Amino acid sequence: MGEKKEIFTDCTLCYHSCGCKVTVEHGKAIKIRGLDVHPLNKGRLCPKGAAALKNIYSPERLKHPMKRVNGRFKRISWDQALDEIAERLATLKEEFGPQVLGVFSGSIGVENLEMAGLVQRFKAAFGSPNFFSVESVCYRMRIRTRQLTFGRYPVEEMDSNLYILWGHNPDESDFPLKFALGENLKKGAKLVVIDPKRIPLADRADLYLRIRPGTDGALALAMMNVIITEDLYDREFIEKHTTGFEKLVSHVSGCTPEWAEEITWIPAGEIRTLARLFGSTKGASIFQGTCTQDQTANGTQNSRAFSVLQAITGNINVPGGWVIIRPPRFGNLDLALQADSDPLGTDQYPLFSEIWGRKSPYGVVTLVPESIPHTLKAFLVVGGNPLISMPDSLAFGEAFGKLDLLVVHDLFMTETGKAAHYVLPACSHLEKWGVAYTYNVCHGIPYLMLRKKCIEPLHESRSEWRFLTELAERLGVGDRFSWNSEEELVAFELEPSGLSFNYLLNEKPEGDFYGEKQYEVPEGQFKTPSQKIEIYSETLERAGFNPLPSYQEPERSPMSGNRKFLKAYPLILSSGNRNRYYTHSQHRSVNALREKNPEPLMEIGPETAKRFTIEDGDTAIVETNRGHVRMKARVSERVAEGVVLVPHGWGGEANANVLTDAQCREPIMGYPQMKSLLCSIRKAEENR
């Protein structure tokens, strides 16, 4: 305990899993730095990663299990908590069936394979199919759609010749890409920014296009029109590796830049310039925002359009383009497909749940509020805060108040925790073992690392493995959690990858590459029914949707024609813009980060501010048909006029998801339309 040591591990605060080295002395972590030899972050850490120890040792961390009694939380033991939770779950299961349980894992569970996997394993062992995650509002749509097109999931190679940042701001949300982009711009790479806000990177761009939120699909179709009519497509690649191109030609014949200009606000000449640049560049990549294009009425078709643009220009499996990398094989933790029934939403959004026999474990989270209490009566929330992070917080809050049982396992008392019957203290990423993998590094080669347990769990916190194993034992399904230690669990995960626990602990503590990058397109690379890239998707057609990329206007739009609604809500609302100091609702208790970004800011352009008599620094009210929030106004000419940008993750009167609507969904996969709603703004009374 007394020796000073340096441990190589990873950061689990976002999906990148950057390498870091932690100095531990007398059992306490005293320093954290970036790991120089890690190929992704190369010794650098973002502000959140650099402040990780302040978060871990925060005095606000949950210290012991608590039970809500008569509206107040009372300290209890782990044994009492687990006994009572198990008893209530068993009673509900006996009376109503196992499907009454819903489990939720937040964004941290996307990066933490053990968290997400064990939560899924627990619900499957219990017999419920209902696993929910941020994956059903963010990113999974992109994966599903690229699978529909390519049969696999190609990723953007960070070393690119042309970066199209399409609703993506690496300065705030993609730390490794920020540095890769900077290095390659110096070498002559080109940059395009498409965003309703002129982000700082746009000042360095070769082209900046100010787009109306929610109209990305129209711009993509117009680009296809130009690329095809001006013969800028890769004929050889298309003939050899795709199917349906001839149908695309006629499909986009009317999607001229002039047509798109009316929809997107982007001048036709700029659309042609972008299309010509993209069509003439080999090694170009579209970097779409993490969920920018997903959370619109056209979400699935947006991702389809981006995939087709990459394909018709031959920017698949080429240096700087999208590259198909085989993911590592891991031992199966989730038991995700063993329940007797399908996850919530499978009947309404079948392509989100299954394509070609490949099933997804996720339920459609936008259906949760309307499914409580008649379908769902108990919820287990691990590493998430759905009452802030999911759309329509008012609907979620009202629904969660009707649950017979709500259990939250987390580091801090979250908004969801405050509504729970039981709140249980969780371990941070430095207090447990795990697997860390990076599927897209600067040189396109995937990387695998062992997440080491650097310090003992603080206070009475427990890892997901220990918590769920002991709960499973009390429910009579402990045989599904047969590992005797976290180390044994992680060794099981790693075994199929070819990199063993001992190898990554003792021989390669800094991590190792788990595959080789191959740019050629071998026979059978595209695991679609046709064995080719499917520009025309018969799978979409059979499901009743357009088999070719198409455009659908936002459900709530200035072009919708609903005069009464437009009069009440005349501005376009785009919620969820990110910030480098926070991940969703996390890290706001860290003073060093809070000082950098102390409060939420609603952003509008100067003409919009003048129209509504709002000045920079005023407190303003933003309102939709669902609710209203209060935020300080930032007036900036960088923001498109007629658009209101609000950040997410803040609680109280600034919770942006009070403005969003779980009923306003993308038609193919059920995602919420959070990026292109309508709102009104007004100056708060205290400013008058």
C-alpha cells in the first residue's frame, strides 16, 4: 500500500477510451496524465480526463446505499438494499411476468463493456427483454444504417485528405479528431464545415455552409445530383462493388442545388462547390455529428445518404475515407437474446431491432413513458441519468413516478437518483477492472487495452459485477454470474480476442493492436444479401420505406404550413450542443470544470435577439409545446438567424429535455426529433 507506482490504464469518460497513466501512492491516486505511447491521444487528455481525480475524490460522491422513506433518503446496508430489491423484483415477476423490468445504461455504458454487458445479462437472466440505453437516441442508428448499406460498420479514418465536419465540432466533442485534423491541415488536407453555427474551426475551413437544422438529407441529395451529372463518381468502384446505382441516377435527377437551396438555406453555388470538391477528392470522409443527424425526422435516410456519397465517390476502404475494420471478438456477457419476448418497440420499429437475422438488444427508449405502468413497473438504472438525458423529461419524470420500483446505481446523486426508491454507490473506472478498445485511431488501426483497477473502491461503492452478481444470487439466477472475481470476468471477455488478461497486464500494459488495417476489398467483405454495397436497399423497401436515400422535412418546421403552431413557436430549436468540459449531465460537480463553463447559454443571432428584444447576458425563456427553460442568452453573429441553440445535460430550470417531445419521432427507428423542433423565446421578467 505504501509504494508509489504508475499504472497504465484508460479513461472511460467518453467513447474514445484514451490511454492514461495514473500515479498511485499509499493507495490513493494522486496524478493522472495522458499515456504517451497510446496511438489515439498520444499523451494528451481533454479537460474532463485531466480532472478525473477531482471527480473520483469529490466529496459529493455517494458513500453508502440509501432508501427513500417518506420522501427522504435513509442510510441502509448493502444487504438490506439487495434483500429488499430482490424481494420486490421477485414479487413483481410472479404477479406480472419478467417483462415488467426495464434496465437502463447511460452513455458511460457505451464505453464500459462490463457495465452494459452485465446489465443486459441481468435482465436476460431475470427473463426481461427490455434493455434501454443512449444507443436508442444516439449513434446506434448510424451503425444500423451503415450495416444496411455495407453489411458492416465502416468508420471514418482520422487521417483524411478532406474533412467534412457535418454538424460535428471536434473542438468540443472529439478530442482525438481535433488533433488529427490539426496535424493534417498543416500537410495540406482540406476542411469543410456544415453547421447552423459558424464554429471556430469554420474560420480555418476551405468552405463553410450554414445549414437550416434538420435539412441535411436535402443537401446530401443535391451533392449526389452534381456528382452524377458532372461525372464525378467512381465508375469502376460502383460497377464492381455496388448495386442500385442506376436507380439512384433517376432518383436524384430533380434534386438540384437550386431545389436544395430553398430547403437548406445554402446557396446553390456553394452546394456545387462542395460536391465538386468531395467528388474529386480520393481519401475524403464525412464526419457526422455524434447524434446531430440521427435526431431528426430524416435520421435514417441522412445516414443512408452519407453512406451512398462515400460509396459513389469510391471513398470506401481507401486511406482517408471510411474503412471497414473488423471489431475484436469478446466473450459474450450480455445473454441479450435469451428472453422469451422482444424488446419494447420491436413491432413499431423492426429495423432498429433486427436486420437479416442480426438482432439488437435495445428497446426503443422514446416508448418508455407511455409504457409505464401497464408494461414496465420496475427500472434498474446503471450509470445513467435518463430524467435529464432522455427526450421529454416531463413525460419521463411523470412516468418514473408511477414505477413500483426504481433503483439507481451511480457515483453521484443524479436527478434520476432523487426520484428512486433505492440509490446505490458505484465504482469509478479507476476502482474496477475492464476492457478498453479503440476502433478508430489516427492511423486506422484498432487498439485494445486492459482497464486496470488502480485503487480500491471508495466508501461503500461497488462495481457492476459485484452489485449484479449479488442481486442475481438473491433472485435465484446466480449461476448466470459464475465468475469469482472481476479479473476472471475480464479474462473471459478477452479470451476470444487473442490478447489475454496476463498479456495485457504484464507484457503489454500500454495496450496492443488487435488487427491489421486492410484497404483492399476482399471477396465477401460486404455482408449484405447481395454481397455488395446496397445503394438501393430492398430491406428498407420491404419494411415500407424508401429504398434510396430520401428527404423528409422536420415534423415541426417553418415549412410545415401549420400557421397557428408557427405563430406560437416561430423559431427553430436545436438542442444538445456539446461542451468539452462535460459529458451529458456528468462532471458538473467538478469546480475546475464548472469554472470554465459555469452556466448554460442559449445562443441566438443578433437579428433574432433584436426581434425579441433580448440582449447579450439577459436571462431568457425558451418555450416549446412541451415546456420551458430559463437560460442566459448569448447573442452572436456566428449563429444562424431564426435558430435557437440550447445545451443539454443541465438540471433544474435549464434542462433542455423539458423542451423535447418523446412523441415526435423519426419514422424508421423511433429516434426523437431533438435537433429541429420549433420554439419561442422571450426576455425573463427580471430583466424588464
